Amino acid sequence: MKAAIYYGPGDIRVENISDPKLGADGIVIQVKASGICGSDIHPYRVSGLIEPGLIMGHEFSGDVIEVGANVAEIKNGDRVTAASVQPCGQCHWCQKQQTHRCSNMKVLGVHIPGAFAEYISIPLALLNQTVFLLPDEISYEDGATIEPLSLAEHIVERTEPTTEDTVVILGMGMIGQCTLQTFRAVGVSKIIVTEVGKKRLEVAKAMGADVVLDAAEEDPVQRVREATSGTGADIVVECAGMAITFQQATEMVRGSLQQAFETVRPDGKIMLVGIYEQPTQWLPNSVIRKSARMIGCYAGRFPPAIELLKAGKVNTRPLVTHEYPLDKVSTAFEAQSKTDESIKVLIKP
């Protein structure tokens, strides 16, 4: 099969390699569409994050073409997507059927071969745990966006939003865009977004953002204060993975300094989502003084994300700005790296 092999920053080559092997507990999928994630861009720019010789890619959809002897409920011809985190099936947590807590978790495209190839092997195929059927209403292209949408859905679920909340989203890449649409689907009072890429700002406005701030031309912290009558936001989601946006997030959350310690409840909520390429330094005083909650969020929930797409409550198709064949994988990575022009780039073997 053809596959895109990572050799180092800026060096991805399409080569002919052996087809993936089928394990008794797994399946083999013919990849129809695969998205380039921000976490794929990190090793494309920075060395030492993954081992050379690996196939990256973990956002994908396709058709099942081989099924292992021990696999139930999945058959050849099924249209599917799969979780990026793959459990071992053997540890304490896997034996308790809590595969999301697996002690030996592997990530597609990071620890084991990923989806920038004609075929991908899923080592442990469990329906509705690691592998998910695509409804007829969802195209392969949309299916390749379910993984980032699943994270956005999980982000929103963890914030426990109310209809009165004001939400700020920092960074309007794919995760930020999906988070915007998911907040809009569940219902909040106001959504404010910040970004430097013009294309991403335009799409965010079209997708329902109430206030769109160009962080390259205006002070996001000041503008958020103005947009919230000085109170700040109830929920801030940091999707950019940059030191400056991390600091801005801690400054934007609504605080309540008069609350007594004995009766304090978490006030503002800061969701940390963006993956950082470099360490960041920060002074936690703002979070402490505001009694804010900082919440990390990694990986998502596929079934509710699939339902959002199926019901038409979220539309990820406008977020796909570029499509390339596998042979143009280097061009695709360069396009995804241009935040002023792209949101989601798909590779179609």
C-alpha cells in the first residue's frame, strides 16, 4: 500500500510498504478520508515528538475490509471511524471494560501506524468503544471530522453550560470551530471568539459566533471585558496552545472576590484544550483570587458527536478548507500550517 512516512520536521514521504496485518482482535480499514490535526503539525515543525518511520494521522473514516476472528458486531463493508486512543485489552482497566482508563494506551499516528495511508489496522476493535459505525447521513469527509468534534462535545459537556453563560473561545482552529458550534447547539447566552487567522474568523462568524475578535489587531482581554459589561466570561476555552492565550484565559474569567472561603463554589471555568509545543510560565494569582476552575480535556466521546452531525445540529463541512490526494501529503501539511488560510485539511488516499 501507499503510506505517508514521517522522517522528521518538514520531511514526510509517500512510499510503498506492506499492507497492515490483521490481528485476531482487530480489523483493517480502507481509508477514505483523513484529517490533519494540530497534533500532527507539532512533529512536522518540532523534532523529537514522535519516532521517525511512523505513519501519522488519527482523524479518519473508511470501509472495513478485514475482520479478526475474535471480533463481534463489526463486519466487512461497514462504514466506520475509530477512536485515536487505542486500549491494550489486557490491563486491569481493560479487563473491567473501562478501556478509556487503559494503563497501556496507544495513540494512532503517535505510537502505532496511523491513517495517512491507504489502509489502517485497528488492533482492538470494539464496537462503540474503539470503532464506531457511520450513519448513511454522514459522508466519509464528515466522518473524518468526528474525532475533533468528539473532543469539542466533551469540552462542552465538561463545562456544564447554562443558557445564561457567556463563553469565550481562544483559537478558532478545528477544535475551536467545533466547540463554537457545539455550544451553539446546546444553547448559551453569548459566544465570543478570538483568532488571528482571517479565514478562521470569517468562518466563525458564519457559524454563529456573536462577537469575533481579531487578536492581531485588538486586545482580547479588554474587548471581552467590554463585551461582558466588565464582568468577564463564565467559561473560557483555550484552544490555541500558546503562552499568550493561556495567560489571557486566566484574565478573562469572571471572579467574585467577596465570596467567603467556606461557601465558595467554582465561579468561572477555564478549559485547557490546546496542546503546547513549548513550556509556559504563568502566575496563578488570577485563578486563585477568582476561585476559578481549571479543567483539562483530552480525547472525546464519539457517539454524541455522531448524533450531533446526524441530526444536523453541527455542520463540519464548511470547516474543511482543503482536500489533497495522498501523493500531495507534503503540500497538505504546508496548507494546514497556514492558519490564515486553512481550518481543516483532508487527505484522500
